[in-house]
Amino acid sequence: MIDLKGKVAVVFGLANKRSIAWGIAQKLAEAGATLAICYQSERLQRDADALAAELPAAKTYQCDVSSDAEIDSLFIKLKDDYGKLNILVHAVAFAPPDEIKSDFLFTSREGFRIAHDVSVYSLIAVSRAAVPLMTEGGSIITLTYYGSTKVFPNYNVMGLAKASLEACVRYLAASLGSKNIRVNAISAGPIKTLAARGIGDFTKILDAVTERAPLHRNVDQLEVGNTALFLASDLASGITGETTFVDCGYNITGL
């Protein structure tokens, strides 16, 4: 059994009970970690507070990761409240809805910028802020998707952002390895999250996985949470810069 007692984890991207971030937070808390749950805006505070109440001693914090000022303010609070940080979970991604729905050829310059700022640069920004608190070393985990390497309908600019995110993981791993901070990505299979609602024909993707994946089903949030728990623990002490698939094997299939 993995024991994270005495470890402090900050989780970005919690929206509701369907969030992958929630599955990860549950598993980290079950292992004994102290959780700091971050939500984007006041609109999401009620849901975040309600979920945090289900976890022992968890606290909630507002942080829009597209704002350097909010990131700086958050990590000052985390230092005051905990003094250290061991685990960071980055479960954040966004692109303007029109950029997802439209033909990829018509991706706008601003839509491209927003998708990469929120979905990719934010990992660099929060990692940089976290490093001074990771005095004992640490584990940074982000979430990607198979659309980074294969074309999926109605994924468009997010596919590019995820490809960039995976490269970001490798470069951050190289940058932070000397500080004993590991950086990894989990490539989760499709899950019915709030973000997934914006992808047209999402049900077809779910059905394709059920049909073609070796396990003939889709994953759930807690299965992703189990992998994050492993990557956050000392059992994964030799793993960094990697993308781990949790998709019932769908990525290995051809036809």
C-alpha cells in the first residue's frame, strides 16, 4: 500500500465530481496526503468547497493559471499554510469553443495562443512557483491525451497543445532532475468530464474505444487517480519525462 502521510499535494483543475482531478485527489487523500485543491474562479468555488469537505483536512484556493499574479499569490499562501510541497497535479486545459468546433484550417491566432497559454505554459508557470517549496524533491504530474499524436475529430488545436505539453514535460524533467523533482504526464482515455462536453461527437470516441481497446471498455477517473498515485510515490522514483497511457490499451491498436 502506498503511504503519502506527511506529503502535501496541490491539485489544479478541479471542476466537479466528474473531473479527472477529483479522481486523483481522492486517491492521493486515501494514501494520506494533505490536499490543497485549486479552482479557477468564484463560479467554481461552491463545488470545490463541497468536494474538499469530503477529504481529510483539505483546503481550497482560487487560482486562475493564466494569471501570474494569482499563481504568485497562491504559492505565498501555500508556503504560509504548509511550508513545503511534495506533489503538484496539473489537470488544466482549455481552448475557445469555436476553435474546437471549426475546421482546423481556420484556427485563429488568438485561439491558438489561448490554448497553448492555458494548457501548456501554465504547467511551466506553476512548476516554477512550486520549486522553492519542493525542498525534499517532488513529483509533478500533468494530463495529456492521445490527440497529441493522432488526429481526432473536433479536437483540433487542443491536439497541438497536448503535443506541446508532452514536450514541455520532457524539458521540465531535464530542467528539474537535479533538484530530485520528477515530471510526468498521464495520457488518459476519453472520460465524460466537463471539458469533454465541448468535443463534438464525443460519444463516437467513447464507442470506438469500447470496440477497439484490448480491454473493450473505457477508463474512469479513479483508474487515472491510481496511476497518478503511483507516479507521486517513491515507487516511481526512477521515472521522469514520461507519458503513461491509461486508456485500456486503445493506443496500441491499429485496426
